[in-house]
Amino acid sequence: MGKEIPRSFERLRSGEQLNLKGRKFTNVASLTAAGLTPAKCDGAMIHLSAGGTGAVQCIAFSDGTNWRQMAIGVNCI
């Protein structure tokens, strides 16, 4: 018999937890307006369509105190 895969890993394998565009947010102000503060979302990663420097898309990561920006750069090769 194979090893049982925990539900959390099954969700990861299906891509369910990797879709950061599930809800549409433009910037940190739109997160705050939706009630998503860094304290409430500690550890969360969310795609922002215009949240980066120069109003470009980025990934926002909550460290529990602030939203941290991770720039989306060039295409992967």
C-alpha cells in the first residue's frame, strides 16, 4: 500500500493552494478595504495586479506586521 497523502499536500498538488489570483486585488489599499490586514493574514501570499513599485504586478507577503512586496521579474526559463 502506498503512503497516504495529507489533504494539504493533495491541495498543493492539484494547484488549488498555488492560485494566487483567486481574488482580484490591485494594491495594499484594496487589501485593507477588504479587511485583509497583515495581522489577520500572517503568512499569506496574495497577487496584486498593480501593487508593485511603478504600479506593476507583484506578490504581497504578510509577515504579521506589514505587507512585503516580492517583485515579479522576467519570465522563467
